[in-house]
Amino acid sequence: MKTQKLGLITILIMLALALAVAPGCKKKMPKETDRPDDGGKKIEEVTPDNGDNGMTNDTRSEMERDLALIQIIYFEYDRAEIRQDGREAIRKNADLLRKWADWTVTLEGHCDERGTNEYNLALGERRAKAVQRALESEGIASSRIRTISYGEERPTDPGHTETSWQHNRRAEFRVTTGN
């Protein structure tokens, strides 16, 4: 009887130790699932609703065409360094910002769903700041640039595949005109 109690106590102690050592509330990694690639990029342009500001229809059309040319900057997994294709996109975006002096931009840093919320918010911020520094090196005034991180909270592709995750590791340009 004493041996049974000792064995039961030993098992309970081992179980308690195992639970104490086990990591708590770790984020589960999603399973990869197939999702068709829609290939689309999403850029929202924000323009104030305060009339035409003396803008002609031709000028407004030209501005809308240029807004559609703004490119998203994509990043490698767990990185905030701008890739070569991103540097070219930033140069083109900077050219458009120079052309339209009344445009301001909010750079939104995004991540894929892997990692903790806190880590992804910090990574998204590093991505947005990296793009900001690149724009400033292209001659865009820091007063025209804001940054924000959404981490993993606003995926452009809700799938759980590497292709989806590649779409979600990005910095987007949200342009405001007329300020």
C-alpha cells in the first residue's frame, strides 16, 4: 500500500513538473492549405472629399493613373531588408511622389501569420521604417511620410501556403492627396 502511494505521488510530481516546464500558450502554426493565387495587389487611395480643389478632369485622370502605378514592396521571410526588386519599386514610387508634391504617404508594414503578434508588429514596423529610409534617400521629405505596423492583422491573402505568406510580407503605400 505504501509502495502504491509512493508511486502515485511520484507520478503526480512528474506530471506537475512536466506541466510547469512545458511552454504555455504558444501560437499554433497553421496547416498549409491550397489556395488559388488571385495574383491581385490591393492598394487603396484616400482622397479628401472636399471638392475638386481647382483640379481639371485631365489632371484628376492623370493623378488616378499615377496612383494606380504605386507599387507594393515585398519582403523575405523574417526580414526587413529591401530586396533589389523593392529598391526599383521604391525609386518609381518616389518619382511619383516627387511629381505630386501634395501627396503624403502612410507606409503600412505587414507580416505573414507565422510568429507571435508582438513579434509581427515589431517586424512590420521595421519593414515600414526601412521603406521610409529608402524614400528619404530618394529625396522625399520625412514630413510627407508616416509609418504604421499592422503585423499579421491585415493579410492580403488569407491562405495558409507559402504563396499566401509571400503576398502578406509587404509594405503598402496609402496615399493621401490634397494636404
